[in-house]
Amino acid sequence: MKSPWHGPTAARDRLALIWSLRDKRLSLWVALVGLVAAVLITLVWLAGRYEASQVQSTLERDTADAINDIRGGLMRDVQALQALQASHSTTTAWSAEAGGLLREHRAWLRVEWRDAQMQLRHHIDSPLRAPSFSKTPRSNVVNEFMQACQRARRSNGPAYSSSFFVPQDDGLGFEVMDMCLPLVVAGETVGYAITSYSLQEMLAEHLSPAFARRNEVSFTEPDGTRLAAMGQHGRGVRLFSAQQLLDLPGVTLVLRVDGRRGAPDLFPNILTALVIAMSIALVSVLVLLVKDSRRRLKAERELAEALAFRKAMEDSLVTGLRARDLQGRITYVNPAFCQMVGFEPAELLGRNAPMPYWPPEMVGEYQQRQAIRLAGNAPPREGYESVFMRKDGTRISVLIIEAPLINVLGQQTGWMSAFLDISEQRRVEEMSRASLERLQATARLATVGEMASLLSHELNQPLAAISSYANGSLNLLLNNMPGETTQTLADLHVAIERIAQQAGRAGKIINSVHDFVRRRDQDREAVTPQALIDAIMPLVQLQAHKLRVRVVIELEDHLPMVWCDRTMVEQVLLNLARNGMQAMDTPEMTHRVLKIQARRAASNVEHQWVELAVTDQGSGISSEVAAQLFTPFFTTKPEGMGLGLSLCRTVIEQHGGHLEFEALAARGTIFRFTLPVPQSPH
């Protein structure tokens, strides 16, 4: 059989491999051009970033210098106020000196002199503009400077209030900030000097005109609200911004500086940098070309080795493989698949439905299933069973697992199927099922053998009653006196009825044993839990009567039917009941009760279950015995076979249920198992 890597298809594959290597070398030259272009673009971008960082650093230094200038100007204002209060104690002299200070400081709007109780002693407004508090009385903003004075008193130094807006008569207004300076004499505060600042004029007074011409300077609050501004943006194509905090006692302002600058120039030595970068790039590409040649030779050797390895792997696989294109035509089969169906590769490659290994009677079903698979409606990698026909006509069972066939581009080009021959597995499962059924029959016969003595004792009673009634009937017939015919007939009628009842009782006992022992096919049917329990009760009562055990039946109301093999489940119930009664067969046990229960078990959305339980009051199960309780041929009875509980668990697990046991808190053991409820009417 030829490998799919030989012939026209293999030639096309090798040609595609050569073209891919050529394309790879061409891509290296494209990578060289792209690398040079990337170097140039990167250098220009880095140069622009460098220039921009330089401009930003300069602007941040200027902003820091502006903060220092404003802070220094405010310190000089504090010193001027301290000198004013220290040198003048009369209001006339104070007013003259304060007026001079207001003319020198354009940012000052008003100076007040207040006593220790914050009562106004004297004030004077700036002569450079109209009174600032003409439209809004000073009493409306008393809280602002009162809070500042409280902080100033606590810190024994100047304190500033939060900014507030003061409207003017022309409809405009500006932001104002108060500075409070405590006047301390002999360690006691005797008054306060309060100066009102215009934030906009503060910028104009403390910053140089050249700085304002280059930038727009503004005071903002921490949340970005602009309070005052001066200057304007210069002409440029890019905006740069810097911010610094002006942290004053009692208030924090943000000084924001915005400026526009022209586009940054390139590096002066950009040509040298480009030459060096291109040289490095060329050397790098040469090194890459050498490495590529070595990798190409290595790839060719590895490809040859991979082809040889794949061929050996294909020949050694026991799993059949088949590839189909999107139209359903076979494009590849491995030797295992050909051996599985008995056809040569030439007989399969290129074939479409119907396939030569499909059984004739299943062609229609398989064509419909293939159409569903090729349409992509079936979930991938989900196995399903099917039947194939060999070339010689024999049938085999196979497990098929299908998945999409994806190429290197991530596109689906067909379907890949894996086949497992499970004919032998199915044969072994059938033999195992037959063996289990024989074991079940053997166990039933052994159970009936143990009950033979009980049957003889139980049958003696109805047989003795039948004999007594028969003898009595003969005596009535022999001793019949004239005139007593009517009474004699009535007595004979009663006697014959009792004979029939006792005969029926004996027949029921014999039929119960016969039905239990009788071997039949393993058919499952819907049965009520009540019927399962009623079927074994005659046999249970036989042993219960001998062992003086009282049997209690508890069934939950409205129990659903269970789906089971009736004969096997009856044997499980009988075996568990007999074990429970034998566990109580000890001299110290005077109160012997065996309880058989049926109730609904915990269920899920997909399945519902019914739980049956057998509870005894015996001495329980030790931990050593519990570890081997379900082991085949393990028993604690001298005459036991050791198969009862093992077979019970096997039967319940075949029904999908679970058999378990649990020690009761006081005394005894409970065995419980679950059976499924039919999912649909049968």
C-alpha cells in the first residue's frame, strides 16, 4: 500500500514546501527594508519626544520659579503688615501708612484693623480702584476671614482664607482671598490685621510681564475650577501644561501654566545616527540570512525525518484513520483502516457516499447521518457506534470519533475520523452478561435449597388440614342418617371449601418458589415498589415464621414506578431481607423486627429515583467485615457462598443505582439501594 506522501499529492506538497522557503527568504529582504524605515521613523519620533521633554522640563522649572516668586511676595506683604502694626498705634497714623502700602501693592484691595473681639477699629480701601465691597457688604463674607483669623491665632502666624467671588457694579467681579495676621503684645493677641487680595492682581504683581507674554497663568482649585488668569497663549502648534501647588496656611491653590511652543527640531547629528543604525541593521540582516540558511538545511532534514516517522507511525497504528474533504470524498486512509474494512487504499481514495463498506440495508441511514456530520451540526469529538461490512461480507462493530480537519491557516478543509473495532469488546460484554445471569440463577437455586426445610414445615400445615377435612367428609358420607341429608350437604360444602383454600395456599407457596427460581431473559419493565415487595413476601414470611421475626412494610404514598429487571431486583430484596433476619438470630435478641421501606430518593432534573431500604436490629457490622463486605466469595457464614452481596451490588449498579449500608445509632444496620423511575411511558 502506498503512502499518501508518494505520488502526485506528495509532489505538490514538496513543491509547496520549496515555495514556502523562497517566500521566507523574500520576507527577510522585506524585513530589512521595513527595519530601516522603522529605524528612521523611530529616530524622528525620539527626537520629537526629546525636544518635547525639554520644553516640558523648562515650563515646569518656570512654574516652580513662579510659585517661589508668589510665595516670596506674600512673605514680604506679611512683613510690611507687621511693621505697620508695630509702628503706629493711632488710627490717623495707621491710615496714612496703610494708604501708602495700598498704593505700592496693586494686589491689595483693602486693609482692616480689628481688635481682639474681631470688632472693626478702622479700615482703608485701595486708592487704585473703586471700593471692592461697595456692591457686596463686608458682613456677607465675614465667615471667611473669621475662620482665617481663628487659624492664625492657633498658629500665631498669618493664615489665609478660601477664595470667594466679589461682584462689582459693572456686572463683573473677581476672586478675593483674605490674609489675617494676629497682633501679639506681651504674648497676648490684642488685634488682627486683615488684608484682602485680588487673585488676578496677585499674578500680575508677582510675575514678570515676559513670563505672562509667553504663557497663560491661572490660579485653579484642586478640582480644576479656574479662579483667576493672566497672559495668553503664544503662537505655536503644541500646547504644554505644568501645575504646581501653592500651599499657604489655611488654603491650597494650584498654579497652572499653559504655553504653546513650535514643533521640535530634529537632532543636529541625525545623519550620523542614521548611518550607524543602518549599518547595525545591515549586519543584523546578514547574520539572520546565515542563520536562515542553516535553519533551512536543518528544517529539510527534520522534514525528511518527520515524514519517515509519520510513515512508521501510520503502519503501527491499530486505530483506523480516515480524512474526508468538505464534500465528503475520502482523501486519506491509514493501513489500520484498510485492514479493518478489507479494502485497498486505491479502492477508497476519492470515493463518496455510498461507501463500499456500508451494509446495503443501512445505506439510506448512513447517507443521512453523513449529511448531518458534513453540515457541521454534530458536536466534534463525540463518539458514536456503527456497523461496517468487510469486503468478505462479515459485519464488525466500530466506534467512530469525528473532528473538524483544520489547516495551518485555521480554516476547515474537511473531517478527520478515528475508528475503533469494538466487535470483540461487545462479544466479551455479552459473555459477561450471560455469566452474570447464570450466577444469578445459581444464587436463586442456592437460596431455594436453603429454604427447602422451611417449605416442608410450611406445607405440612395445609396438607394436614386438607387430610383432616377429607377424612371428615368421608365420615359424613359414611354416617349419613336418614333425614339429615340437608345438614350433611352443608357440612360437606364447608369442608370442600376449606380443602380448596388450603390447596390454594400450598400452591401459592410452591408457585412463589417456582417464579423465583425460573430463569428468563433480562427484560426491564415498569414495576411498582409494592409489587416487588409483595412478590418476595411469601418467601420472607417462611423464614420470618421460623426465626420469630416480625416484618414491617412502610411505603411512601403515591410512589412512582421503577424501571428494572423484576426478577433480579426481587432477588436483591430477598437476599437483603434474609441477611437481616439471620443477623437477628441470636439468643439475646427477644424483640426481632425487620423493616422494609420504599420512598422517593434525592433526584435531579434529568433522573428521578426511588429508594428501597431493609433495616434489621442485629449486632451490626464490624469495621473489618465492612471493608470486605462486597468482595466476591467473602462470607461470615459457614454455609455461605460469598456471592450474595456482590451480586446484589452488581445488579443495582447495572440499573444505574447505588447500594450502600449504614450502622444505626442504637443497634442494627440499614441497607438501601436506588432504582430509576421511567423517563417516558413504556
